[in-house]
Amino acid sequence: MKLRLRRFNPWSLALLLAKMYFFIGALFALVFVPLALLAPQKGAGSPVVMAIIMGLFMLFFYPLMGYLSGLIGGYLYNFISGQKGGIEVEFDAIDEESKNSQ
């Protein structure tokens, strides 16, 4: 069965991407902040302060960029798909009997 994706709701797409990017930023923060704390200190500035700033930056900047890219991307997709027809997606129907027998 072929379906065509004609339109996104830009606000829901923006919220979805913001949530996804928050978890990606949190994952990166969990990896890179401890690595930044292990870095040797050279010159002025404390590596602990820089690691905290980097972690907060990841937790707030990534979701903000996800939100903005979802919002702009949703509106852009709707504009272009209105002219060109959207993306065709093909689905297979799954009946419950064959699904339960696997």
C-alpha cells in the first residue's frame, strides 16, 4: 500500500525534535563532561567550570536547535510538498494471524 506524506504539523515536529535533541545533548554531556574534567589544565581557566558550561550548553543549545530546525523544516517541507506532491511511502499490511505465528 502506497501513501503520500503531504504535510507536517510544524509545531509538533519542532517539539518532537527538541525532545530528541535534548536526549542526544544529555548523552553527549554524560560522555564529554567527564572527559573534559580529565583534560590537563593549561593556562587560565578551570576545567571544572568549562566542563559545567559545556554540559549546560549541550543541554540547552541542542534542544533549541532541534526545535528551530523542526519548525523551519516543517514549514519548508509543507511549502515544497505543496508544489511537488510530497514523499511516497510504501507500507505492507500485516494480518494478526501471520504476526502471531512468527
